[in-house]
Amino acid sequence: MAMEAAEIERLIKEGLPDAEVYIEDLRGDGDHYAARVVSKAFIGKSRVQQHQMVYAALKGSMDQALHALGLQTSAPEDA
């Protein structure tokens, strides 16, 4: 089951309201994406914690509708 890039962005922004989200559909199949997420909520968090915050915002989509998501996260001053 494929997932639209706009839906991924909506879920991330719902979980991290200040986030700047850039989504790239890597294969054009709606199943393999790369996402770059910049948020003040990441300040003081490790890279693992940042990724966990994004995965939490996706509300289980990684286990169901979304097959692969390359994730790059940073706080605004690190972007």
C-alpha cells in the first residue's frame, strides 16, 4: 500500500507543528521516500531521539502504508 508525500508531511507537521518538512519520492512509486525535517523540538535531542520523534508523528505508518523512509533531521541552527 503506497502513501502520498503530502500525507507524510501532514502527519509530521501534526506531530511537530513548527517543522519544516521536505519530502522526496525516491522511486516515484509512493513507497520509497526521503524526508528532511528541521524543527526546534530537536534542540538538545540525539539523532536517534529526533528520528523517534518523527516516527512517532507518523503514527505507525512505517509498519503499514510506508515501506521505506530515509530520514535526515536537524535543529534549525544545525540545518
